[in-house]
Amino acid sequence: MTTKIFSALFILFFSSTIFPQLKYSNLDDFNLENGAVIKNCFVAYRTFGTPNEDKSNVLLFPTWFAGTSEHLANYTGKGKMADSTKFFVIAVDALGDGVSSSPSNSKEQPGSLFPVFSVHDMVESQYRMLKKEFGYDSIYGIIGGSMGGMQVFDWITSYPSFIKKAVAYVGSPKLTFYDKLLWHTELKTIELGIMGNIPDSIACNAVSSLQTSHIRSIKYYNDKYSPEEFDNFIGSNYAAYKKLYNSYNWASQLKAMLMHDVYKKFKNGKQDAASVFKGNLFVIVGANDMMVNPSPAIEFAGLSGAKLLVLENDCGHLSPGCDLVKFESEINEFWSGGE
């Protein structure tokens, strides 16, 4: 029983299916906003569906924290949030995910030598990839969840005329104090493991438990599991995370999220940031999200006049998966609605 429940818990983020071939866009030496350089930077991506003749059906789908374009394949297809029977979906790997340029795959800057990058740098690398590989001057839409949602907020405030429609789910334009506390604690746990030369296979035990403690609500865990199920749950949890975990990659993306703040480029003017995007925005949050607090996204939606959906279930950060029919139908209605 525990295994079945646990599998349901992780299906939104960690499952995989048949997926198209991975492609790479080489960006040469990539200048970061902090002045550092990723040497021989590359961005990985997969495409689903077919572009129409005037290329007006393109959707960009960036990855969440520790996720890859392989994981996004589960959410493309007929009737899904990125419907590849209607749209040409470009699932793009964010910097630091182990597929695009990352501490784990850089020949020139491996491990601790890899420079610190931001969420905005992820977006900038994707913009350059879209221009280089496809020649796009604009695309129809973008959709992203969690750290992918953070990228959506940065995209629409950095390149507001490039996108017509945007969906940000369980993401944020700026982290709250509690968000920072969680991600800072996870980062310091990882850094202590690196300093102590603790293998990833062992460090993952602590890091995965910390993340799992926040990915659902307290009520969800207490209602779904008995104390007697704890050991089996933790074992299954560790096995799932072990497939994804890399200390240097996770640390790099955690640092990016901790710096995330789309208001900085507007001198902290929230209304200015929320007003710059003239397209249509759909913001989706989980009311009980303990991993990415919903308040900043709700505020941004109010300031921008965006469509807002608040999922009131007990599933926390994974709330879209517990309301999947409503979640996907609302997104597909948004894609098909008037501009």
C-alpha cells in the first residue's frame, strides 16, 4: 500500500515515458548577469508535435527544480497541459539540471568550478537557443511549474513582447522569507556534504527527506500515512530521489532560486513589473504550498490582471497532481481562449 501511495505522490514530477531525441544548442562562452562566464555553454531540448505553417503554435516548457526535459514528456500529448497535437512544444532543460550545461557535465568548469548562475540566466540561455535554432521573433506561449514557473515570471518581465500567453503554476516572482529558509537549509545541507566528502548516495538521504517534508502539506501526510508506514515511506522516498540527486547540480539551482526576484530590474517596482507583459497570463497556485509560498504569485496576478486559479486541496506543492482534471482542463481552455 505504501509503495502505491508513494508512487502517486511522485508521479507529477519524477515519472518518465517515451520521449523524442535530445538535441543541443551550443552557445559558446555564455556571459552571466553576474559577470561570470559558462565556457562552451549548451542548452538541451526536446520537441513534441509539429509547428504550423506560420509558426504560431509554439509552446516553451522549461523544467522544474532537478527536473529534465525527459520528465516533461509526461505532460505533453493530447489533452495534457502542453498539448502536442495542437502545439509545437519545446521542452527545454534549465541550466544546472545535468542535461544542459551543469557542474556535473562541464569539462572546463566541473563541480565547484562551475559559475553561479541565476534564473534569469536560465531564461537568457533559452532565448538565445530559440533565436539560434529556430529563428523565432516571438512564440505563442510558455508554461512552467515550480522553478519552471519562476522562469515563466522572468520570461514575461524580461521579454514581454516575445510571448503571447503564459502559464505559471506553483511558481513565484520572488521567494518569501519561508521559501528562502527552506532552500537555504537544503543548500547548506548539500554544502556540508560536499565539504565532508560525503558521497551523493549518502547525502541524498538527508536532502530528500528535507525536501519531501515540504512538498506536501502536514495534513496530507498525517491523513495518508500511519507512523508504522514511516520506514517504508522513507526507503521509497530515498530510492526515487537517488535517481535524480547530484550535489553540485542541486546546489547550483538552489542558488539560482535563492536569488530569484523579477522586481529587481524594475527597481523593486511591483506594479511596473506586473504591467510590462501585455499578453495573457494564467497563474495557478496551491493554497497549502509549503515549498513555494503562493502569496507572491497571487499578488502578481492581482497587479497584472491575470487569470488566477487557487487549488484548495491538501497536496501542497504537488497540488496540481491532486486536481489534475481541473488543472489540465483550465489550462487547455486558457490556450484556446481569445487573446
